[in-house]
Amino acid sequence: TEMVGAEDLEYLIRRPPVVTIMGHVDHGKTTLLDSIRKTKVAQGEAGGITQHIGAYHVDVEHNGQEQQVVFLDTPGHEAFTAMRARGARVTDIAILVVAADDGVQPQTIEAISHAKAAGVPIVVAINKVDKEGAQPDRVKQELTEYALVPEEWGGDTIMVPVSAINGDNLDTLLEMILLVAEVEDLSANPDRSARGTVIEAHLDKAKGPVATLLIQNGTLHVGDILVAGSSLGKVRAMVDDRGKRVQVASPSFAVEVLGLSDVPSAGDEFEVFQDEREARAVSDARADDQRQSRLLAAVSSRRVSLNTLSAKAQEGDLKELNLVLKADVQGSLEAILGSLRQLPQKEVQVRVLFAAPGEISETDVDLAAASDAVVIGFNTTLAPGARQAADRAGVDVRDYNIIYKLLDDVQGAMEGLLDPEMIEEPLGQVEVRAVFPVGRGAVAGCYVLSGKIVRNCKIRIRRGNNLVHEGNLDSLKRMKEDAREVNAGYECGIGLDNFSAWQIGDIIEAYRMISKRRTLAK
Ligand code: GDP
């Protein structure tokens, strides 16, 4: 969605550029982000305290004025990937980091194509020029193959040699970013109600849902009513990237916001409403949409799983344990998903239908109910109503705060899906000491040598080394009365429906079959 519309045109003012750093692994993205932050932020701030909220801004002297540049500082690149997947457009300028000693690499090319596809201008930072084997000109040469031609060679791409480690030339890089920003003519209307994108979110045990919002148009105020994703809220407090409580946040700046009812996802858009009823209607509609698409996802994943099931049926019984996973933060989720992948899944497969940070909601329970899943929470809580919904639908909801316990239980649940193994439990040995003909058959007069013999148990009759009969014990009597069991040292009478060829000296082995819970095959 376009964040700035026709209605804003009269009120537009310039806003700072929002910058993302991209490039191949180990080319120095993190070092560059840290280094810019340290040299430009920490020195100016009392105590140098900064707050990691997923974005930070720096002040740069440009054209005799102090101007700002905002950097997205998303940990790993997952959040950014998620934002791209949702089509959220949050970046105005991409800094492409290429190590001067390593040149263009696969992720360099990928970054170029992503930026081009999104129509985002690229500024190249040729990094590690302090290193011995650095060849900045070779990097320029290689980049021309991807239609990035340096200005000094007649092209229009700005390329700045830098050393992220030493801080060399970072000022030039920042100036160049502002130069490109000028050309891009980035603007927003500060007088309208705010809208933008969630760039990070997590559940804090004490503070509740916490989200970092990038303001892309308008101004956000404490007290504003907003909808982020499907989550409704009223801004209770805002903290900026320097750890300061603030009352307002203007275009291109990011703030951490408290007061949402639920944890939105990175890449969700947010919007401020004047009217709480309208906000509620929008959030309800979005919650419905989400619920529907989750259910659809569950149904289609079930369909897939049914196909794989029938395909695997010949190889053996492949069973599935469906899970819906909620955790306090993305990091916990990744740790749990990683550990789940390590569980032996030859016989039972773990299928995670949905995993997200946040509390366990009614929607999660609905999803679990629709797909026979267990809801697993880690360091999180149940939303009001979720417990009742779970009880109603008979959904198993479990909460953990120790990862090993969670994994143990999941493994236990997987084992619970295996068909139990039947094993033989020996009961005792009985010797035939007399044979009494009864009708057409015969009853054996016996003595229990060891253990015991039990009504309805299984038996084997051995004569010397031969097995002469195998079957069930049909009648067991003690002193002519039916007996439930007879212990070692006592006499008893035994009759079988389909065997009567007893001989004195036969040994009856009594046993029963018991089911034993199986463990997962590795
Ligand atoms: P990322 O994977 O792109 O985030 O790369 P990092 O920032 O983690 O850097 C990878 C490695 O390169 C680290 O060992 C850094 O210390 C090193 N490095 C980063 N920038 C420079 C630089 O300007 N000069 C030198 N010599 N090493 C650098």
C-alpha cells in the first residue's frame, strides 16, 4: 500500500531516508551498522546508552544543516525477509556492502536483484579497504556486470570505499546517502494520523506486547488508537532508539510502542484511527482474515500430509503430531523449531502448523481444533477466552518455560502415537501330575512349580524338548472351584477346550502378553 496519498500532497515536508544494509555474509554488514552507530550516536549521548529497537537514526551535517539518516538494524535478516514477503516497502535506499578482498558473491547478486525489483536505489560501500588484499577497482569492475557503473566511470552508481572497522570514510558514505535521498525527494505529511510498518515485535513478560513501529507517514502520539496487523491498541508509552521516552514520533523514525493487545508480526502495517469503534471494526475484520487464512493453510497442509501419508503407507505407518507453537520471542521459536527438527521422525513426523510470537489466542485454539493439533506455549500466557475455547473443543494446550521439558513432552506425545509393542511376560511353570478323563476330553491335575498360573492366561505345553500345544487357558480350578489364580506350591485342575492329550510330566508354561510403550526409532 502507498503510505502517502493524494490527500497529503499539500502538506508534504521532507523526511529522512530509511536505509537497509545488504550484502554477502561476512562482508561487514554488522560491523558497518555497529560502527556508524558507535561513531555517530554513542559519542553524543549521555553515557552512550542506546536501545536496540530494530532501527536507529544518526545526525549528519549536510549542506550546512543537521539532517538524519535512519538505519534498519534488524537482527539476522529474517524480519527483513518477512517484510519483503509481505510486500512491505520500508526501505528508501539500500547500502550494498561488498568486501574489497572478496568481490561480488552470490548474496551480493541476490541483494542487487532484490533492490532493483523493489525499485530501491543502491549505494555501494566497498568495505575492508584497510586489508592487504583489498582491490576496490576489481569490485567496481565486477559490479559493472550487474549494471552498477561507478560515477567516476561515467555511470550513476555511487561507490564509496570504506573501512567499517576503522571507521574510515563513513562520513562520506552518510553524505552520499543524503545526496541520493535528495534526488529521491522523500516526503511525508506530518499533520495526519500516523501509518507505517511493524519492524519488530515481541512479548515482554512485564510490559506485554512490545512493537517497534516505523512511521512512514503522519505523526504518532502517545494516546493514539491504532491497529497493527490485527492487533488493537492505545499507545501507552513510546521509547525511541536512544532509550528516551517520547510523546511524538515523526515520519521515518522508529519507536518502540507499548499498549497493543497482541503481538503483531514484522511486516504488518499499522494505522492510527480517530475513533475506537472504527479501529475495533478494522482489527476484527483483519483477525477474521487471519483466522481464515490460517485455517486454509491448515487445511491445505493437512491435504499435503494425507498425500504423503498414503505415499508412505507402504514403507510403514508414518504418523503425525500436529503442533501450534507460540512463544515470547522469535528467538525462542527458532530455538524450539531447531530442536524439534532434531527429534527422530522416521515413524512420527512433527508438523508445525503455525508458529508465532505472542500469547495463545482463541484463533490458535481454533486452528488446533480444526487440525487435531496440540497447542504448545513457551514463556507465554493464554489470552482471555483461550482456555475456555480449549476446554470446549477438547484441545490440549500446554505451557512451558523450560525447553527440555517441552521437547521431552513432545517426544512423549510422538511415542504415544506409535502402536504399542506387545511383549511376553512369563507368569509361572506348572507340572502335570495326573490326567482325569472328563466326557470326551480330559482335565490335567497339576502342581504349580514356580510363579503362578492365572485364569485366561496364555500357555505352552512342553513335553521334554517338544512343544505339543499353544493356546489359552480355558478353565482353572482349585479344589473343584473356579479360581482366579493359583500360586507356586499349590495344586490345581486345568482344562483346555481344544486339547486333552495330556501326559503326566508335561510342563505348562504360563504367560501373558502386555503392551509396552515404544520409543522412537532413530
Ligand atoms: P556480516 O556477516 O556481513 O554482518 O559481516 P560482519 O560485520 O560480521 O564482518 C565479518 C568479518 O569481517 C568480521 O570478522 C569483521 O571483523 C570483519 N570486518 C568487517 N569490516 C571490516 C573492515 O572494514 N576491515 C577489516 N579488516 N575487517 C572487517
